[in-house]
Amino acid sequence: MGTEAERQDTRKAMAFDLFDILDERPEQTTYTVEEIKKIIRVYVKTADQK
């Protein structure tokens, strides 16, 4: 299952991945809750396809 340190590293990596996704569109400075949920859903669904 992994150690606590590995789980924390995974969470941090996910957060930075999401930052990168948001930074892809610097012209969009605000997001609705629904837009953020959609970004997270797509990220989770496609994360294992790398």
C-alpha cells in the first residue's frame, strides 16, 4: 500500500500536476467550482493512462 511518506509525496505530486493544468491557460484567471471539479475528474480518469 505504501508508506505515509509515499502517500504524502503522491498528494504533493497531484497538486503540482493540477497547478500545471491550470497554468496551461494563463488568460483564465478565475474558475467556477464546476470547472475545477471537471478538471479534477479528467485528471483522475486519465492519470493512469501515462
